[in-house]
Amino acid sequence: MFRLPRILIIITALFLLADYPGIANCYPWSCNNRVLNADTVPENQILYNGRIWRNKYFYIKGDPYLFSSSMLDGSVTINGKTFKNLKLLYDIFNDELLTLTNKNVIIQLNKEMVDEFTISSAGTDYRFFRIEGEKQAPPDGFVNILYEGRSSLWVKYFKTIELRAVENKYDSFFQSHKIYINQNGKSIQVRNRKQLLELFSDRKGEIKDYMRERKIKISGRQPDSFIPVVKFYDGLNK
């Protein structure tokens, strides 16, 4: 008689259990949607209007998240209503927001309903809001707001998968970001000091003097380094 290897039997059992409605913890498999429906609080149903999360990247070195692969404290605003004291993960590979329900189920929120969210990491609160419909950069999705004024400073985070990046054997996640200045509803990517000065060319001399006096250095690797100059420029144009 033909018998399945023991490892195949175990894997099959895990997948069957993953679809059982009594299993509340989905990680790293999937759960039945009836688990979510068990939460009858109307507000929570609005928040949890998403789908069960599945870990599809366990075979890749690293993770698809921003800041941490562990749940972080945060808040989410959906259709104008803010939900506080949540546990969140921001998947920047797929540009999706994950949360942990009170049933210990990890779900992917419906980002079309998310106005903005905050995540706390290493003592700093990061605020993200969703943009859509821009014909130019950045692409639709969530951007981190570093500064808001007449000009706004945004950062868009990304992760990509590099094939065989580890020991020429394993795929690995690689993180990057792009920096944007938004003025009058139009976003322009800036990579360095030169491009920022070109964008603010109407006050270029004053900005250069300001940077020299205060020994300000701008680096595309450090988006925060753009903040003082953008604030100064806005102050000149009040």
C-alpha cells in the first residue's frame, strides 16, 4: 500500500487546521472569515473590514515590514474615525497595513478606507496618510509626512526582493525610499541638495546662506535632513 511521507501528512494537517473556524491565531497560515465575524461590535467591524493575512514570504530573508517585524503601537483613521491603541505592521513591499484583532487574528485592512495611520517606533511617532490619483510621483498609497506647511515633505518607503542576494542562494528583501516635496497639489521627487535648491530657486541665495550659517547638510539617505530647509523656505514665503 502506498503511504504518504510523514512530513506531507503534517503539512496537510496544518493547512486543514488553518481553515478551522476555531483557530484564532492565523500566523503564518490563513483562517476562516467566520473568526472575524464573531466580533459584533459595530466600530470593530468597520476597523476589521479587511481580509485574513497570510505570510507568503517566510522563505525570503528579512521581512516586508517597515521598522520592525513585530507588531507596533499605533492608531488608524478610517472614514474620519480614529481607532487608538492598536497593534500594527506596515507592509511596505505590498503597501498594506496589518493589524491584530482582539481575537488574535492578523488581518490586512481595507486601505481604500484608511485615511491615515500612525506607528510608534523607537520612541518616535510616524504619521502616514493615503494619496491617490496623482499622475506624477509618488505612486498611490501611503506616504510618511515629515513636515506640513505651504510646502510638504513626504517620504515613500519601498521594499523589493533581490534574487539570490544572500550567499548566492537565498532571496532577500531590500529597503529603499524616495523623498518628495508637495506644493500646490503637485509632488516632485528630490534626491539631494542640488535638486532641492533647484526646486526653491526663487530663494536660492537666502537658502544657501542659511545652510552655511547653520552648517546644515542634506543627504538623500536621511530624509529628516531636508526638514529645516523646507521650513525655512516656507517662512520666507509667508
